[in-house]
Amino acid sequence: MAETTYIDAIRRALGEEMDRDAAVFLMGQDIAAFGGAFRASKGLFEKHGRLRVINTPLMESGAIGAALGAALVGKRPVLEMQFADFVSCGFNQIVNNVAKTYYRWEAPVPMVIRLPFGGGAGAGPFHSQSPEAWFAHTPGLCVVAPSTPRDALGMLKAAIRDPNPVIYLEHRFLYRREKEDLPEGDLLTPLGRAHVAREGRDVTILSWSWTLHESLAAAEELAKEGVSVEVIDLRTLSPLDEETIFASVRKTSKVLIVHEATITAGFGAELAARVADQCFEWLDGPVRRVAYADRPSPYNKKLELSLLPGRERITAALRKLARY
Amino acid sequence: MAAAKRSKPPPPNNPVPVATDPRVLRRAHFLMRLSRAWDARFEAMARVGRIGRWYSAVGNECTTVGTALALGANDAISTVHRDLGAVLTTYLDPTRLAPALFEDGDATPWDALRPSPQSLLDQLASQVFGRRGGFTRGVDRSFHYGLVRPDWGIRHVGMISHLGSMIPVAAGLALANLQDGNDRAVLGFIGEGATSQGDFHEALNLAGVMKLPLILVVENNRYAFSTPLSEQFACEKLSDRAPGYGIAGETIDGLDFDAVHAAMNRAVARARAGEGATLLECMLPRMRGHAEGDGSYELIPPAEREAYLRQDPLVRFEASLIERGHADVERIREVTEIARGIIEDAVERALLTEEPALTEATRPVFAPGEVATAFARQSTEVTGG
Ligand SMILES: Cc1ncc(C[n+]2csc(CCOP(=O)(O)OP(=O)(O)O)c2C)c(N)n1
Ligand SMILES: [Mg+2]
């Protein structure tokens, strides 16, 4: 057993899957000898060479389109966007080409697009966004956002093996902060299955990625006040594991949805709608959300922190909800 | 202004080294006539409102057939909306479809891999009508699909509506060849209008940097919907862009089958030899409007329109067949009639086929696996189906 950080787990997944299947290859900017902006592919170029760890020019749309072409003839491309924010330059390829192919003519598109995302680093409006809702809205894409090294490893491996396009959101703030002892072996996390990260009776939190950790901290705080909070780590946003979500809500009768992305038309809105539809008779309070204000992410760290949905805001929201 | 300059005849072609093989000429003639007959049939239906819209490929046949004929089994093609000729060339074994027109030795080894040409034609016709028997079984229109069947030697990736988007995909098909260490080439098509898209630049730049075995054919028919060349780009010829990407480039007279085929052969040889990509700009006559009956044809000045009609590449090709003793008038008539009959039958059969089952609308968006299973588990009340 060795202590593995979140970014180590991603590197391990890439390495193991490249060893296992010669069709798997990596594409991205500065990912070869340099190992990528966050060193996710460090060491893989030396082992697998320039045709399996491909440095592309500074491009997103064309790289995603090229990955689609390769996938259509049997390859399993794993693309790295240098920052999730830049995926907007490849939006058309993802939503119109990649996502629609299987429905249109039943050609599987095994492809993973890795998105290093999220704020907390004072990186400003163009290096801090949480774009999951852009993709969850598009039929044909699987959208995942692991919160732990164990799931970062297991979900990336599962994503690479699945015959469908997977948008894989990896939170930059967690890269070196989250550590876990991980056993050797082929560790997979099923796609499309949420995980009960903390059991509780009084309120359910639905969250993922960085805010999952903030939610756990808030739950701990509420426990001291005698409120038992259940925290669900969605892990996969689309397709959604309704079974786990609805079971928890029907048990606690109260729901708080927490995400880092901006609130309006964020994925939390979808969760709220589904819970309202399917758990109406069980609810004892409003379905509440804690999320980012409808603003770009400001550069100054104090300004950014004032908008991030961290543990204090979650704690306050939980207290209010618990009173219903 | 610049428009006048560019509507002059295209610059002279590179010297054409060899007279084209008579077997290639026979095949090309039949395939071009097949493509033309298809357009004639669908244009007629569009005129009487039996189909909503038709984008004619009349004038493009020499380029689509002349380039696609230079490919071998499992080279790949990526097509857009006026590339029926390339699709037919890739899919069909003409010697089985019209045996009366071919001689012993005309069938290629690839033909032996290809499935029944009749069944592929039927599927194609059903596809265009959005019927059950089409490649997408009703969920997408005309040439918006792909057919990747390595066992048939066919790797065809069709278009999405967003023009330009398929150029990087074609580059990716070429990248896979590079990774596999084979010598297969990829042929992509694009209209001159869509060369203004960012994906054109990104894909050709990648092709240059990685020396991808890609041939991008620009079908320059001088208009994009209503937009003339002078409002589309400011360079002299689109092939002038090739050196900017570090790839080969040629501008070819798309009226001249031999020139197109020879240029494509040169490009394929470069691709197979690992020398990288080629941008082939083919100058085509605008013989039709953008879509039948949409008013765009009337925008072309009448004198220019008439000049294009006189430049019909298929008529020129047939004249050259006669001139060079490859065919006589009777043979031309026979090929034309047989092609017309084949298309007529395929269309009639397709019109008798059934509409798709309504369940096609809600068919899976995910290929079978964990994700598809998770998608199916979601409640239909909240997923809308
Ligand atoms: C990205 C995109 N923008 C706009 C359109 C609408 N559109 C369809 S065909 C067309 C003109 C295409 O011109 P060109 O590329 O020259 O091909 P041609 O039709 O002349 O063969 C346009 C503008 C489109 N399909 N895709
Ligand atoms: Mg055009």
C-alpha cells in the first residue's frame, strides 16, 4: 500500500489502461515529455512514445475531432484539455459530433475528455470554471466527477473501457490535497453509481468533487449540533443514479444540493426537479441549493473565496433546512 | 474587383503523366452516370415537392469519382453534401451492378470484398427518404451517417451539418493509420465555403505537423449558398494555403478527369510514402443552385450560369472517351440508360419501403455497456422517454 494523491491516481489509471490495451492513447497540449500542465501523464511518453502520447498543437476543436476519427476506427483516445475552461473551444465537436454519433449511426465512440476544472486558486474567470452542466445537458455524453483518489482511479479506468464518450471532470484543488492508501490491482469504480459518503437520517446532501469534501466537513459540524446529515457523492452526473438519490431523500425528507458551478441552470436545478418529481410525497422542506453566484470567477482570491460555496455556507444552509 | 479575377478559368494543371487506364475510365464513366442519374431523379422529385430539399452534385462527379477511384480497400473517405460520386465509388462493385458494361478483368480485388451493390444502393435510397431500411433508420438525413466495415474494405465517415467539422475527423482517421504503421490514405471532401471554418485550419495544421496521410479535396464551385469567392477568401487560390501548413497543394481543373485522377494519384502516393498531406483544390462549375428551388441559382449572373452549363465535366469526359477511342456514341447512350434504370429501380423500391418504427426515436444514445445500463435505469418520467 502506498499513499496515492488524486493526480497520482489519474496517472496510474492512464498508465494501467495504456499497458492493458494498445488502442488507448493520449492526446493533449504539452503532455508528452513535459507530462502535461499538471504532470498527469508524466513518464508515459518515455514508455509509450510519440504516437501514443501525442503532443498536439494549441488546439481543442481539431484535437477532439481527430480523436473522434481515431475512435471510429477502433482507437480509444483520452484527451486532456489543459484547463477545463478551454473545452469551450471544442464545444461543437463534443456536442454535435462526438455526442450524437452513436444515436445517428450506431458507431460507438470510446473517448475520454479529461477536464482539469474548478476554482480556489485565484486563477480568474478563465481558469476556474465548472462546466459540467454544459455537457450533462447533451444526450449521448457520460459526465463524471470523482472526488477521491480511489474513484479518480477507478472511474478513469472504467471511462476508458466504456464504449461511449465520457467527460471526466478532475478538480485541480484536489490534485495534491486528497491522498489515500490504494491497494495494487485492477481497481474499477462503476460508472452511473453514486456513493453514500456519509450516512445520516435528517438531511441529504447531494454533491460531487470539491464541494463533496466541503459538504462532509459541514455534516461533521452539524453532527455536533445533533443533526445527522447523509452525504451522497454523485460521482456520475449523467446518467444519474436516481435509485441511490431517491432512497436517501425518501429516508431523510430534506435535500440540500451543493455544487461549485454557477447556480442558474446548474446541474443542481436538474437534481431539484427530479427530486421534486419523484419524492414529492416524502419531502418535509424546500429543495435547497448552495452554489456559485451567477458571476464569472474573480481573480483576487478573497473575492473568489467570497463566492465559492464552501463549508460555512453549507453549514448555514443545513441549519436552516434542519429546522423544517 | 477580385471576384472577376477569380471567376476566370483555373490556372493550368500540373502536367498529366499517363493516359488513364481504360478499366478505370469504364468504371469512372458508369459511376459518374450513376451519380448524375441519382441527382436527376431527386431534382425531379424536389421540383414537384415530393421531397423537401435536394443538394445537387451535378458538376462535382468528375472530382468525387476521379479522386475516390484512386483509393484502395480500407483507405477511408469523409464526405459532405455533394459527394455521392465518392460514396458510390467506395461502396459499389460496378461489375456486379451492371455486368453488361464491363469486361473480364475489370473487377478489382476490392470488389471481391464488397457486399451486394444492389443492397447498398437500396439502403442509400432508403436513407435519403428517412425510411426504415436506411443507414440511420430515419434518425438522420441523407448523407449524415457513416459506414465503417473493414471486412468490406469500406471506411466511410459521413457528415454532420456543421460544415468543416469533419475535417479534423478525417485527420483522426489518418492519425489512426499512422499509429498502426500502415500505408493507408484518407480522402476528405469540403466545399470552398467551409474552408473558412476554424476546423479547416486546425486539421490541416495538425496534418502538417504530424505528416498525416490525408488528402483534403476542396470542391470549389465558386459559391457557398449565395456567397461568391470574393466574399469568402482573399487569397488567389485556396491551394496557396498549403505551404502555410507545410503540406502539398494543387489547384486542379475539376472539368478534367485525367487531371483530377492524376493529381489524386500523386497525393495518394505522397500519403502512402509517409510524405504527408495534400490540399487539392478542384475548380468546379456551379451548375446548380445551393439547394433546388431555394433561389440561389438565380443569383448567379446569367452569362456565368450559361458558361458553367457548357462546361459540364461529365459531357467533357464522354467527349474525351469518344475522341480517344474508348467509347462511341452508342456506348455512351448505353451507360447512361443502364445507370438511369438502376437508379430508377432503387428509388422506386425505396419509396415502397416502410417508415421507421416509432421506437427508433427513443433508441439508445449509448453503446451497450455500464453507461448504457445506467442510462436505461433512469425513470422515464424525468428523462422524457
Ligand atoms: C458551420 C455551418 N455554418 C453554416 C451552415 C449553413 N450552410 C449549409 S451549406 C452552406 C454553404 C456551403 O458552401 P460550400 O462549403 O462552398 O459548399 P457547396 O454547398 O458550395 O458545395 C452553408 C452556409 C452550415 N451547414 N454549417
Ligand atoms: Mg461552394
